[in-house]
Amino acid sequence: MMGFNISCSPGRDAAAGFVQVTPQLPALVLYLDPVNLAIQLPSFPGGDVVLARFCRELAREAARLAAEIDPDGEPAPPERRPRHLLVTGDDGDSGGGY
């Protein structure tokens, strides 16, 4: 295993995708336009769980970044929306039957 740091910016045609390299080798590919980066299943026991955990964390953090830099770009995820809506009538009560 070789460690390295990389910094890059997505080009106008950047995309990401799930690919099945082989039936036993899933990968997440970042097509950064023009650079491509594949994140593959680790080859050690339990690597599938490690990759799944990483992908979930990546999704969460990517959503946070997107919301920070473009808050009006997409509707808020369900956990950020109000759970209840209080509908008031003319007299300020909850107006049963609404």
C-alpha cells in the first residue's frame, strides 16, 4: 500500500459513478475531467465493510460541502426539514381539521 496526498478540482464535465470492474470488484470512480480516480475494494478481510463505511462517510461529507457552497442548489435532506407544521387559524389556535 502506498500513501499519497492529492489535490484537484473537478472540471466542467466531472462526474462520479459506481462501476463493477468484475463481479467481485466494485469501485467508485471519480471522473474529474480530465483525471480519473478509482476507489476499489480493499484486499484484506473485512475490506467490503471498510469500503462501505468510507463511502457512507464520503457521501455525508460531500453533502455537507455541497450545502455549504451552494445552499440553494438542492432541497434540504429530510433530517434538516421540520418534522411538524403548525397550521394556525385566524384566532391563532391550531385550527383543528386542517
